[in-house]
Amino acid sequence: MAHLIFIGLVYTSMVALYALARYLKIPRSGPTPRACKQLGRSPDDRWHRWIIFLSTLSRRLVHRLVSRQGGLVEGLYVHPIKSCKAVQVQQAQVLREGLKYDRQFSFAELQGPLHTGDKPVSSEASGWKFITQRKYERLANIRIEIWVPDPDSPHYSSEEANVRSDGVLLVRYPDPRQSAGKHERGKVFEIPYNPTVSQIKQRGYSMEKMEIWKDCPDALLIASTLQPDPPTWLTDIQAYIKSSFPLALFRVAASHERQVFRNAPRKDELGYQSVVGFADAYPLHLLGLASVADLDCRLSTVVPEFSTTSALRFRANIYFSGPNSYAEDSWKCIKIGKQVFHVACRTTRCELPNVDQYTGQRHRSEPSKTMKSYRNIDEGAGPGSACLGMQMVPAAELGVIKVGDPIEVLKTGTHYYLKQ
């Protein structure tokens, strides 16, 4: 049996190298940011998906040959702009607010007086409120590229603008003036990932409050359609997602992250109070592929088009294989590679997973309906609230996690979800 696994490993590795060589020969269209290199790939890049499939198969063969216990990280994803397309990476730096590059930007609408909790901040204040695929499913078709400083670039310099801003994001979106199918990459614009003080002043960015759930942090306003001369890319996106409200793009402002309490460990236990940028509630989201596969089986009996459910619908950061379905439900503390995480609570599911992350199309009821039929497992979440996946907080000592890292369960126990 072992020799068959070895032969399979060698074969898939050779094919993966061939596919990689083909992939690297594919010419890239569009701008290449100065002094930068691309980090990760979009999960809808067909060549990249083929390479990842082959490397995943090889990794699983090795994992089964070496050990039959414990989980294995199969995928790492960041979502630089909240509710837009994910970026698949092979390794990620763990920060207190989650994985680096994850949910640092968000689109927002101007919807009337700004509220914090149940009370308006000011009767005269107009407030920006974050938006997601819950309302605008076409956000799934806005594709993000992360470009990071490249020391090997001939243009690299500590004074280079793209280096000083820790890289840039290229944002690709469908042209709202073209019919579907006539654009593969669409239009594109570039923004600094972490703009410097001089860049903020030069580009006219400003600090404004943005409402996200019950929080209302100060955030960096990149652009809005209320400007005298709004950027074309923003009015294009407004038209593409079919928003009738003024639209803006915000970035998390340094030192204005939102503190997390509820199920998160407290400062005296963790060493710091957990924080998030524009994530909904907790820094990281973990999901087992066996759990998604079990949902697949249930869906296929009632909804034929869901014979295979993409795990990307659930927009997790870390996908893993190994344990049985829903094993993660009882995890309280785990180690991924050398990084320890506190598993705070289960993930309660809204209707967002009904959006296909490859097409931006929303199903009328699934997979939410099926999940609610059997995953109402947490009394704290309330009746009719399905749970799938786990929310996590990193330990005080931060590091890097990688695809292929083993997962060690350090502690198990019960969970009780605390609502906002």
C-alpha cells in the first residue's frame, strides 16, 4: 500500500510542476504595481485552482502515510475588502485582529442618521453603514489582488510609495456598461494597502465614522460618491451592485480597531483584549471540510444543483481536513503549526452562504434552509439559528501559519453562543 502512495505522490508532484510551468507562462494583463509582486491568487483562477488541487492531493497522500490522526490545514483565505472575492494564500501572518490583509477595507452606504446601539450620535449626523453580500450579492464578483513590496525588484527602495504603504491592492470589477460574458477581468483601480500620512494628505483621505453592527469606529474614508468629483471606479461599482444610496470605501484606521468581548477570552487570560478590523465579530473563522461534505450529502438529496457545495460560500479563513464532520464543534483551544488559537464560539450562519462565490448569484433558500433543519445546535444562538464553523482568537504570541500545517487539539469543551 505504501509503495502505491509513493508512486501516486511522485506522479501528482510531477503533474503539479508541469501545471505550474504552464501557469507561469500565461501572460498577465493589466497594470503591475511598481516595486511589488503579487501575493496569492484569486480562487476562481482556473490554472491556480488546478495547481492547488494537485498539490492538495499530494499533501493528503503524505499526511495519510505519516499520520492518521489530527487535522491538516488545506486552505488559507483572506478577504481584503469585506464581502468581495477572497484571495487564496499559502501562508499568512497572524495578527491580533486576524490574518494580515483580512477585512481591512469595506464598502459602505449613507443611509441616514448614524446610530451607536439604539441611540443616534447626533440628530444632524449622517452615517455610513457597511454593506455585504447579504444585500448586494454582486460584491462577490469584485476581485482583489494583493501586491506586496518586492526587495528583488529593480525599482525597490525604502522611499518608493508602494513600499512605504506596505504594498497596494488592485481591485478588478465588471464594467457595468458591458453585458455579462463580455469581460473577464473588467476594469481595475489601485489603492495603497496601508497609506502613509503623506499619502493620506495627498489623496484627500479623511477620518469618518462607519457603522458596523453595534460599533461605530473612526475609519479612513478612501472615496465617496458625495465628493464633488467622485472617482469613476466608485460610481461604476455603485452602478454594478445596483445601489441607490451614496457609496463609499473605507479602511480600518490604526488604533481604531473594535474590541471583542462576548465569547472572546478576557485580557487577564489572553494578555490583551481581542480586537477586529471590519470582520463581523471575531478575528478568525475556521471550518472543517468534512463538515461541508456532510452538508453536501444532505443538500444533494433535496437540491440537485448543490451536489457539490463550495466551501468558499462560508468565507472562512482556515479550511482543514482530517477529523470527522463537526469535530470542531467541541474544540476550545488548538495549535496550528506553532500558533495557538482560542476557539471562542461557533459561527452562526446568516443568509450570505446562499450566494455563489464564483458567480455572484443568490439561491432563493439554500444552503441556509438545509442547515437550519439540523444545525440548530447552540442554545445561545436561539431557535432557527444554524451553526457551522468556529470563531477564533489568536494567543498573545503571534506567528505565521501555512497550508499543510498540522492541527493539534489542546482542549475541548462545551460552547454557548453569546449574541451581540
